[in-house]
Amino acid sequence: MVYLAADHGGFELKEKIKAYLIQSSTQYEDLGATELIPNDDYDDYVLKLVERVRYDEGSRGIVICRNGVGVSMLVNKFKGIRAALSFSPKHVASSRNDDDSNVLALPSDYVDGPLALEIVKTWLQTPFSGADRHIRRVGKVDQFGQE
């Protein structure tokens, strides 16, 4: 399952990602915004995503705002969340391979639709390496954060 959350700044890109997920037969749930609300706040949607990803084992999340920083800072405050703010397919592949990222943060002002879809596709298709050093490091990261 892939959970999606975006504020007004990421709304349009989220809709494009939803279309891709439908086309690729990927299960998803849109946690909002479900319509364009010009003055909404990303945390209203992102906190719902955090709860789902933390307790739905094996699930992942995609969070989007204008620069991707606010959403990534928020989700990374929680234990069990390993969010990667990414701008390229090569970078996002390493976030999965090395760090087992389970949330992808996208900056809608810095990646256009086609690039964002390539990043999402790469992120969804890249497995965690399972290398001992990466397991050890991810384990240490998972010890931190708010319950």
C-alpha cells in the first residue's frame, strides 16, 4: 500500500502520481488534500500518513509540498519513519537500497510531473539491499523518534 499526502503546493503533483499508481495497478490511499485548498497546512494530511505507514507493515508513503522540506522534517520526527527528500531517480534508488526509506518527500516546485513520476517509479521498484551494514544503520535510526 502506498499512502499519499500533500498540501495545496503539492496537490497537482499528487494527482499526477495517483494517475500513475492507478495505471500501474499499485494500491494506494489518498489522505488529502482531496481538493485544492489554497491555505491548507501539510501537517493536517501528513500526520495521517505517518500513522498509516507506521502501523501498516510494509507500506510506504509519499508526501509533497512546494520544497519538500517541511513534510520531510515532520515525518522524520516519528519512530519507524525513514523519509527521503529526493530530486532524482539515482538519488532515490540509493535511499531505498542503502537506507530502506519508507516515505518519499517530493518538492513540487523543483521536480516536474515526468521527473517526479520517474522518481516515484524508481523508488517503488528499488528494493532494500539487506546488506549487514545497512541493516545495522537502519536499526540505529529506527531507535530514534517520537512514539
